[in-house]
Amino acid sequence: MRRALELARHGQGNASPNPMVGAVIVHDGRIIGEGYHRRCGEGHAEVNAIASVSPADRHLLSSATIYVTLEPCSHYGKTPPCAKLIIDNAIPRVIIGAVDPFEKVAGRGIAMLRNAGIEVTAGVLDSECRELNRRFFTAHTLRRPFVTLKWAQSSDGFLDSRRYDGMGAYRFSTPLTSLFTARLRSLHDAILTSAATVNADNPRLTVRRWAGRQPIPVILDRSGDVNRDALLFQNPATVILPSPTVAEALAALYERGITSVLVEAGPRLLDAFIASGLWDEARVEVAPVALGENGRAKAPRIGSEPIGDDRLGQNYFYYYRNY
């Protein structure tokens, strides 16, 4: 199962909104096949593992065990059910890491296997398997996307400096930490900002200088006054939500099939997420600069203590979890 988890991680950034899944086929203590879910819409881990078994070892499937990090699917989606594939290949034993929370599976895959006479064991390294796919589990358990908050601030707690003569937003990130942001964006289905941020900063919110997928841009525009000439509208996939609350916005995104969202916005929207409790992780970048009287837009707080320390002389990160 640990090897299956290792394989599953290779799907990071490409499998979503599907989960990352790995599978390993073992016969008499020897691995004869393995695979993982490479990309949404392509073959699942079980499909790739069975396909990897050499012709010389195919006859061993009828006395082998398949280890899979997540319950095999039982429904027809973009691919046929993996539970049926296991049955058709007469694999007699299945070891499962975690039960799938998705309502179209959720125990049905296990039932299908057992009804076919296959021996099934579930819950092996369950916590590790759930942690790997915490975004997927959160989305389908709470019926809202997994929410990551992200912002950068000065060491004395400001999100921006006062602007003069058309100045843009203060840049806290370095070229290196900008790459970290690009990677973070690529790991989410969508990136959410506010109309106020779009109008003030005209951000692109894209993945640049990093080999990863582009998240769907989402603008929360309660007043209908977002600038339609903004750079985000060069992306035809951009979504506008008029939702009056963050809870409604998240519900709308879940209905669109979005399982994870990165929030990059100003303090008002970030504070709304923090106050509602509807967030799961936060990444705060602190730059070794104090803006003092030139500071504007106080950074949000998670907890009672302010963060920020410029003694290190370099940018660094705080990470938070809300689960």
C-alpha cells in the first residue's frame, strides 16, 4: 500500500477533479503490475496496473492481490468501472486504502467486488490515503471545494503600500517564492478573487514559469461592477459569481465540479472566509520589509497573535490548517 501511495502522488496536479490513486498487483510476494491515475479522463490506476502486467505473468492474475489506495469505482463515467475490470480479470483479493466518499461510489465498488466472490479488505493505511486526497475527500464529504487561502504581507502586517501616481500593488514575493505560488495555483481547480481586487490590481492569476495546469479564474462580483476589460477576461473560462456569501459561492463552485479553490484576494474577502470557518489551509508569505506609515490594507489574522518578523532577512511562509 505504501508503494501504491508513492505511485498515486505522481498524479498530483493532473488527476483533479478526480483523486490521485495508485495500484499495485502482487503475486507470491512479487510485484507483477503497478500503475496510477495519470490524468483526468484517462485510465484509472487499476486499469494501468493490470495493463502493465507482462504477457508471461497474465495467468498469475487469478491468484494475485491488488492493492489500491481508493475504493475501485463502480459506475460508468469517462471510463468503465474499475470494480468490473477486476472481476473480469478474476483477481481474487483486493486490499483498499480508503472508501471513496463520492456518492456514485461510496461503498458500491466494495459491494460489487464482494458480490462477485472477491475477498475485500478496506482501511489499510486509511489516514495516509485520506490525507493524500484531502481536497477530494473534503469536497465530497462537505459538498464544497477544499479552500486554500493565500496572501503575502509585510513584516508589520500590511497587504499593500499606499499608492501614488498610478502605482501598482506592492510586490512582496521574490522570483523564487513566485514559483511557489505558481505551483500552488497549479494544484487547485480554480482560483477565486474579488471584483475589488480585479479593479484595483488587474491580476492575471496564471501559472507562469511552472509546468502545471491553469486553474479556472473565478471572480466574486456581488455588485456587478467588475471591469470587463481586465486581463482575467482574456481567459474564456473565467467565471463570475454574484453570490452574496462565501458559502453560496462555494456551493456554486461545487455544482460546477470544482473540488479545490485557491483564494487570492484582498482583506475583506479573506476575512470573510476566516470568519465563516469555510477554509481548510492557508499559506501566508511574509517579506522582510516594514511599510510603517506607508502601509495600507491590514493583513488578515488567523488566531489571536499577529505574524511577521523581519529578523530573518528573507521571505518565509506560515502554514495553517483548519481541520
